[in-house]
Amino acid sequence: GKIRKKETPQRVSFYMRDELVKFERYQKQFHFLIDNDIETTGQLNDMKQNAEDKIAELTLKRTKLYSKPDAKDEIFDINIELKELRSKLRMCNNILEDTERIQIRYNRALELDDEAKKQDRDRNRNQISR
């Protein structure tokens, strides 16, 4: 019989792979912000603070429950809630870090754009004056 060659997807460069990973991370962050109706960094910081406070409260509550022999179900529920809160907290921290990085790059892009426009204007003036 005929042996079919394996159809492998085209390899992606390291740069492109990194950009795809970033894109997926930014997509998750965007959906997180939309789902939680967050529009400003102040709201994001408030959510982060609330999550930290709730984590501290639940951790303390769980610590007290360890001494009780019949509290396994409560501890299990607290652990599930802590896992969700820590996930939210991680997402908030990642968004804040990425926001700073993106803002710096955006400002740099604006500077480069302004320089390019200035050079174009200077070039046009020189051509008109000739």
C-alpha cells in the first residue's frame, strides 16, 4: 500500500511563538477585565486588595479548622475558594505588570512616530525649498 507522509504543521519561529503566547495571555487578561467590569487600574487595585484580604481571612479561618477533626469538608471548600482567589490575584498582578510594560512601549512608539513625522516634514520642506 501507499505510505502517506506525515503532515506536520509548519514550524513557527521563536519570535512568533513568543508573540503568540503573549497574544493568548493578553486575550485571557482582556476577558478577565471584561467579565469583572474593570475599566481602570484603580478598580483593578481594589479587586486585588479585596482578594488579598479575603485570602488572609480564609487562611486564618482554615488554620483554626485544622484543630477540629470533623472539619475536612469545610477545609476542602475553603481550599477551593482560596485557589480561585489566588488565581484572581495572580491575574491582577500580571495585568498590572503588563500594563506598565505596554505603557512604556506605547510611549516609545509615540515618540518614534513623532520623530518620523518631524523627519518627513523636514524632508518635505527641503524638497519644496529646492
